[in-house]
Amino acid sequence: MDGRKDNVSENVLFIHGFISSSEFWTETLFPNFSRSIKSKYRLFAIDLLGFGKSPKPNESLYTMKEHLDMIERSVLEPNKVESFHIVAHSLGCILALALAVKYPKSVKSLTLLAPVINSFFNLTDKTHMWAESESFSLVRIPYFPTPKGEEATQYMMRKVAPRQVWPLIAFGASMACWYEHVSRTICLLICKHHRTWKFLTKLITRNR
């Protein structure tokens, strides 16, 4: 947590994305906040369950409910956070929307960076009701107008992740979008065996 510790009326939760941690915010944004900002806001950079310094329970399935419960127990309840703004990235955007649905009177604004679009539109109608309520301040979602005669999903995929093998980052985006089952399998293997990868990394780097 950064910023004021007490007598503050504004709170901001920063929720990172997949294969990341709270350092996504604390190493980039937080050092650049002015004293004025830090005097008015309490800034909470959250390590999601299984990421950063948060617990990594073997029995956890890392469901949305488990992530929300962790945020409530480790941030909202102990710090008596009754109202808050949310800034989220990628995977964190799903949790941000879930928090907005669960606490419609507490969430004062949403800023979503690189949101997972499919997950947003598959959420319940309560999300859209919240977005249309007075609590809504800001949701940033990319929009691609589809030409007549084009299938919307395929058109968007070609715009966001054209099929190409070079440069490598474009190849990675192409694989993740067009062959999602492959990228999901890789992510599952990485996450399920995170303790093994951690051990191997420490062994190779000599625990640096």
C-alpha cells in the first residue's frame, strides 16, 4: 500500500494481469505519483492469489470466487475500504468487473487496460446494469466497427492478431488468439507446476 494511511476518503485498487504481480504498478506508476496524489489517495497494488507475494495453495483452483475472497480478506476488510476506484489490466479486468457487480455502491470508477473482451461480454446482465448506473465512471474497451458482410469476430481477430510468424511477439499474439486451446494448455502447465518452475529457476540462477 502507498499513499495516506488514515483519514482518507479515496481508495484505489490496482489489479494486475496474468503472469504478473503488483510490481506491474509499484515499479512503474507509483514512483511517478505526486505528493498531492499520495496525500489524497490510499493506493493498493494487489498480488492476486498465486502471484507475487500472495499465497500459492496447492489445493486452490484459482477460481474467480477465490480471487475475490482473497481481495476481500487481505485488502478490503483489514483496511476498512468502503468505497474505491479500480484500475485493472488484462486478467485483472475480469476481477474488476466482478467486484463492480458485487459492490455496485462501493465502486466509484473503473479504468480497464487491455481488457479481456470475451470475458466482459459473457458476464451477467448485472454488469451492464452497473455500467449504466450512477456508479459508472469509466470503462475503456477497444471498439472495431465491422464492415458490412464481414463476420464480426473474425474481422476483429484479423485486426488484433493477424496470422504471422515474425516478429516473435506477433507470432505469440497470433497463437494466443487463433489457437487458444494451445495457449491455454501452455498456461495450465505453467500455473499447475509453478512450484517446479520456481525451483528450477532458483537452481539455474543459484537463488538470485
